[in-house]
Amino acid sequence: MSTTTPIPLSFLTERFLIRRYSTSDEKLLFHAARESIAEVFEFLPWCHPDYQINEASEWLSSIKPNWRDGSAYNFGIFSKDETVFHGGCGVTKIDEHPIANLGYWIKTSSTGKGIATEATIGLAHFCTESLGLQRIEIIMSVRNAASKAVAEASGAQFEGRARNRLRLHGKRHDALIYSITPTDLQ
């Protein structure tokens, strides 16, 4: 995706600073992931029982190159004063149409507070205003009730069920497809 102006490294929502991850976030990411394995692993296999700090470090080192080539924009969700890390959100699979896949996760101790919904709405605005996306998709396993609730609370429109759309832990999952377009955000 090519743009003529620099992509902002952060944005604010009502309660949060959502900023591009830094390699210095490795301990925050590692501890949040370790805390959340029981809740997250079923749907996000990267957050597995043997998750190690070097995995956090390796993933964080991919953020800047992905940002430069426009293939992904990943953010940490922080309190406005950056004293609390809540989880992450981002867009990937950006293509020429221009559309992308939006994802989110919240550490266990921060769930149930509307954080993912607020971050999703903020990220959708960022994607349409700063990246010029015309469509943002949110795709989740039909068994992921928490992600479904976030998509619906954020105002994403349900479009359908895609058979065998995801493979998680070697098993096929039907997926729910939601979308957000610029007109949905007005």
C-alpha cells in the first residue's frame, strides 16, 4: 500500500494510547501473553503454553519492516500514561483493493472492560483515514464468542459464515465474517 504522507505511529481513543509496538515492549508482551494463555491459545495459536520471551522479541523485531513495506500495522494498547499494557490490535493481509484483516487480543486481567471494542473502533478510523482502506474485515472462529461480541459492539456488519475458513491447531473451523467500511464510521 503506498501513501504520500507518513503513517502516524500512534493514535488516541477516549481512554487509551494505541501506538506502534517497540522492541522495548518485549517484557510487557511476554508477561501479558503468559498471563493469557488459557483464554487466548484456543483461537490465537501464537500464544501457546511454551511461549518464550525470545518469541516476543522476534515478533516485535518484525514490526518496523512490516510497517515500512505496508504489509501490517501492529499496535500495543496502553493506558494514556503508558503505565498499563492491555493487549494489542492491528491490521494484516493488506491488499491492493484496498482491504485488510483487523485483529485484537486483550490480556486476561484487562478483559471485560470494553478495551477491545474501543481499540477496534479507533483502529478502524485509523485504517480508513491514515491508510485509505475501503474495507476492513474481522474474521473469527464461530466458537470465539468473545471476538464476535467485540465485532458486534464495534459496529462491524455481519456478512456471513465461511465454511472451513480457518485452521487452528490443525483443525478446520468455520468462520464468521464481519466488515467495517468508511460509511459505517460516519
